[in-house]
Amino acid sequence: MVFASAAWANPADYIFLPAVEYGEREVDVKTGTATPKPGNPGAQGASIGLGYGASEHWFTEIYLKQERSAGQPSNLAEWENKFQLTETGQYPVDLGLVTEIEAPLSANASWEIAAGPLLQTDFGKLQLNGNLIFRHSYGQPDETGTPFSTNLGYQWQVKYRWQSALEYGLQGLGGMGTWDRWGNQSNQSHLAGPAIMGKLPLGGRQYIRYNAAWLIGISRIAPKNTFRAQIEYEF
């Protein structure tokens, strides 16, 4: 990976949700741009993926990705799998699991694996999500400069389900450093900001699902501003 320090998140990263829909197929496009603070590199990310709900509890997706930091591009392929571990609404908190394997397609990138729990709960029209993501790089020193360390990141979202076509709320992403020895606060990356999302019917089982967020860096090494967006065609 070319992203530095604890700010390991790709600017195009999105909030994982634990629910899976059997038989759903999707084309997924994501993009993001991070505007740096003085002295730090900027970053861009983009990906296109094809996904399928292979069972009632398993969704799998293949991506082609490009990440760019300080003008240096990296091309990658990723296999993402999401597992729904509880039925929606069965317990006070819905539980899922995500796994990723990222393979380099260019010489300046490394192999990476990631996994973590996905949590969701609802209060009326208010939906709360919180995820922990553990990432480990192979083949060269990772973002912290330490070979083969496992880094801990997090995601959260607060969403108000106003109507299907337009929902709104807040999102946050961050990195804490190595999972068993967090970096001091000045070396952690934290971003948060407003988000909108929705689902637009096209007829039959076809939908356009979108979400976008403007995330503001609230720690020293986090980007000043990050804009990220995702559009899915579901059929």
C-alpha cells in the first residue's frame, strides 16, 4: 500500500453493512479524493466491482482498484466476502463479518488481507453501524514502515431513514495503528462528516443505490477533507 501512517484507509472506502440479499447481483463503482494538510501527501482511489449474493448469508465481490498517493499509482485486484451471521432483527444487534484479499497488479503494491466484525442496530428510523477492521500487509513494509504488522481500523455510521430515495446522517473512518499497540493520538487518523444515501427503483429487481460523504480530518495526520462516493446498479 502507498498510503502512509495510520491513515491506511483508501479514500474510496465505504461503510460495510451486515445484511446480505440472496440472488442479488450488482455492479459497484466507488471513488474518493483526499485533500491533504500541509506536509502530507494527497490521495485518490477508485474501483469497479461485480458482486453476487451467493446464499442467504454470503455475498461475494471481485474488484479492480487503483490507489494513488503523492502522484504514485498502484493497481490492485480484491476479493471481498461478506457473511451475515444473524437474521435481521433477530437480536438487538445484527452481526456480520467481512473478509478481503487484495493482490497487487503493479510492482509498488503489496498483498493485503483484512477481516472484521460488522454491527448494526436500529431505533425507529435511526440506524447505527459500527465496524472494526484488521488489516495485514505482506511482501514489503506496510503503511507504518513496520513489516508484517496488523493494523486496526474502524468505521461508524449514524443514518436517518427519511425515505428510501433519500437518507442522511454521519459517517466516520479511522486508523488506530497496530492492533495491539495503538499509535499515540498524533499518529492516529480520524475522519468524520455528513453523508447522504438512497435507493432508486428502476423496475423489477433493478435498483440504483448510492451513497456519498464529505469527511473532515479531525486528527493531525488525517487528510484535511475527503470526498467519497459509491454507486451500485443492482439487478
